[in-house]
Amino acid sequence: MSLREVFEKNPDRRYIMFGGKGGLGKTTFSAATAYWLAKQGKKVLVFSVDPQASLSDIFERDIFGKGAIEIMPNLFAQEIDADQRIRNYQEEIRQKIRDMYGMEDIPEEIENYIQAAAAEPAMEESAIFDAVVDIVVGGQYDYYIYDLVPLGHALYYLSMASVYDQWIDKITALRQEMAEYDKVAAVMRRQKETEEDKILDELQYIKQRINTSSGILTDKQKTAFFFVIIPEEMIILDTQKAAGLFAKFNVPISGYIVNRVIPSELAHQQIPEYLKNRLAMQKTYLEKIERIFGANTLARIPEFERDITGLAMIERMANVMFGS
């Protein structure tokens, strides 16, 4: 089955993800797929959660941290600014503390904790994860195309949903147990009970958001995940391992796209010796990809003579991926 047939035969798959090692072409494929779908009359948002990826460069537009920007009719692009998201997080926390406890000013020790928490390594991932939830639950677009971070971070996002869900379940259960004891002194502690119920409401709100996001990621009817690989030994091995890990999280893997394939017809032309060796090596790895991934290999994309930037080059890539 071709890449185009996968899309045409599964019109309900609204959430499209391209994953793989860094630098293999995920952002390019995300942009080209968004372009192709927009040309089919679908309203599409392509967004990047990788701080090193650059939809701005590919579309030749400054879109970083500016929300969804219209690139052309039906096609919108967005790059998430994690730092700004963290700042928003901090202010949300401050406001919730004010609301829950009736404070006008945040105590210094709490403010110091809020500032210190922003420097935690997991804070950026959490901020991005939350931003993704905001985007996908909005329901404004026919298709959402994720330009995922490299595999290791992508697996972290997937596991984070499960970890958060379990943690909130435990905290919620503890709060509900406490509520039973609180009933004994409900009259005397009415204000306290109200404050803690607000905390319980907040935990349940977070849980609902996490379940919504993880539910999308594992929905075989609505979600398609494509691995991007190139004909090199380490990339093939890493992708094979990652596919097994993704399967454990029940992510629906829809196929593999092989990028940067040197045209085999060059072997019959006068070319430098090193290029002949590259072609011979590539042939070996393409055969290995065929053995491992078989019919799930949906497309082989040739090496282009220049970077894919600007709508003209994106259109060329889309035509190669999906047919003109």
C-alpha cells in the first residue's frame, strides 16, 4: 500500500505523527503532508513540539511562539515556545494559590519554590505536553500533524501520560479518604473542606486532560504514526527497537517512510568511486529494511538536490510522497 492509499482508505485518522531519530526529515514530511492535505480542501494544523525543529525555516515564515499562523489557504503552522509556556504555568500556579487560600500576595518561600521548579529538567517536557493537549482538544482543524521530537523524548511523552495518570489516581484516592474523615468535623471546618475540594477538582481536571491526550495517541481509528528512517545500519536498529517500545504503549504504527534514497540509476553512469560504494551499501540496507518492515514500508523518498524550504519545494516533496 502506498502512503496516499493509507490516507485515502483511512479518512477518520485526524491525528498524524512523524517520528524517528533527529535530523532524518520528520519536519519536512510533516510540512509536505500538511501541504498535500490542505490542497485536498482539508483544514490542517502542523505543529512542532521539538525545540530544535524549525517549521519557520521550512515555511520561510517567522512563526515561533506566535500561535497558529496561516501559511496558505487551509494550512496553518505553529511552533510551541516552551519557555513562554513555563512562564504561563508559573502565573497559573500563583493565581490558583491566591484563589484557593484567599491570598493577595504569594509568600516568599512559595514564590522561591515556584521559581526553582521552573528549572527542573522535566518542566519543559510538561509544559510542551500541556500545550499539545490544548491544541488537540480544540477541535478547530480537520487534521493535526505532530512534528514529534526525537524518539527518546517522544517515548518520554508517551510514558509521562501513564505516570501522571497513576500519580493523580493515588492522590485523588488519598483526598477522597481524607474527605470521609473530614465529614466528622464538617461544621467546624467548612472553609477547609471547600479549599480541599478545589484541590480535588483541579486533580480531576488534570486527569481528564491527560486521559484525553493519551486516548488520542492510542486511538487506532483516529491516529496514524509513521516512522522516518534512512538506509543506514544504526538508524534501522534504533527504529526497530523504538517500534517495539511504541507498541508497548499501544501507539498505532501505520508504516515506515524511507528518506534520502540515492537514485539507483546513478550506478549506470560515470560517477565517483565513493558514490558507487554508497550505492552498494544503500542497496544492502534497503534490502534489510524490506526484510524487517516489509509491506509496512510505504514510500522511498529520493535525496533532493537542495534543502526543502519554501512552498515550491514543499510541493515537490508532497508530489513525491503522495503523487502529483
